[in-house]
Amino acid sequence: MIRCRARLVSSRHATRKHSKPIILKREKILIRPYRIGLFYNAIPFQYWKDEVEQWAKEKYPEQWAQLEKLERTEYEEGPKFEGISNEFLV
């Protein structure tokens, strides 16, 4: 993935043809295994989990390989990676 930062040309130039956003810098977005695992755990049905797994293996093979090392526990809505959660204790 590539994210682009853009800015608008100042208002005094807004009437000119250069009023479109200008790309200042391109940077790669780092996808961490935790985010893919969190997404996988949030998906409710086994069919969809299989689709997420296939997508992750194709798009982010290194991150998925790290996730495969984690233990998965079977729940009613399908397997979930252990140790990946978005819950906070207050």
C-alpha cells in the first residue's frame, strides 16, 4: 500500500489551473501481523475467515507466516488467534 500526502495550493492560486492537490511525499504503510490477526479474529464465520486467510497469504505473506506460528483456539464463530485482542480491562 502507498499513502500519499497532499496539500492544496494557497487560496490566492485557487483560481488557477494548479488548484489540484499536489503530492508531496509517498510512503509505504507498514501492515503488522497484529492488525491482520485482529481482523481475522473479528470475522464471524469460517467461510469469511478462510477468505481473509487467503487474502493475507497472497497480499502479506511475511506477516501471515508470523501469524501462523501462533496458536489458534476454536470458538463458536470459528478459530481465533490467541493473544490478539482489542479488549481492555478498566
